[in-house]
Amino acid sequence: MMIINEILEPIAAWFRSLSVPEVIVHWGHPVMMGIVIFVVGTFVGVAGWRGKLLEGKDKDAAIKSRNAHRQLAPWLFVFLAGGYIGGVLSLVMQRKPLLESPHFWTGSLVLILLFINGVISLSGFFGNKAGLRVVHAYLGTTALGIMFLHAVLGLNLGISL
């Protein structure tokens, strides 16, 4: 843990030198990421499942939902990865330990799961295999559930600091 903090300390010191108000350093990450998780994450998950569940029932609505999912899911990953970096830097700026927090580990797990899901999707489901589409749906749902747990753990962390 100390090695990570030592590597990031010069960056955190630079941000500290900007005299960002403590409330922003402390609560900026949770507020912004809460929006990303609960608004964008939920929309991406619902659009994906809606596209899947409407197959064979309403082709146009299924295509529309899949397109929305396909367009927003990469942005969700980008926002989450950026927020992850911001959250890590926020903790270093506050001189708090990184690896001791379950919030850190759930955030890491979410990014790993979504990266795997992105690879599955970008591969074209390795030849449009139906089984991989199912794996993609449930892996994404699992990641979304962990995101919600991550938000709760983050709130607890924020209150405890």
C-alpha cells in the first residue's frame, strides 16, 4: 500500500496545492460517481436487458434498446475508470490508506468485470455465440449489482473519514 501512496503522492500534492475545498476533495468523487452508477449504469443495464427481452416480440424496440446499450456502455466504462482514478487520488490527497477499504476492492472488481464484458462484446461474442450473449448479460448485471454495493461501501467510507 505504501508504494502506491508514495507513487501517487506527488500528483496528490499537486492537487492539494490547488486549494480545492475539502468538501470537494471528500465528497466530489462520491457525488459524481453516484450519478454515473445510478443514472448511467442503470440505463445501460436496463437498455441491455430490454433489448434482450424484446427479441422476437418487438424487433424495432429491441434494436433501439440494443443500440442505446451499445452506444452508452463504453462511456460508462470510461466514466467509471476515470472515477476510479479520481477516487484513488482523493484518498491519497486525504492521506488515507487505499488497499484496506472494501470500497477500493469492489471498484477494482467492477472495472475488471466490465473490461471482460467489453472484450466479449467487442469480439462480436466470438462468432455471435448465444452462450456468450447470456454470459455478457449476467456478467454485466453482476457488475451493476457490485456497483450498487460499491456505492454503499463508498458512502460508509465517506462518513467514516
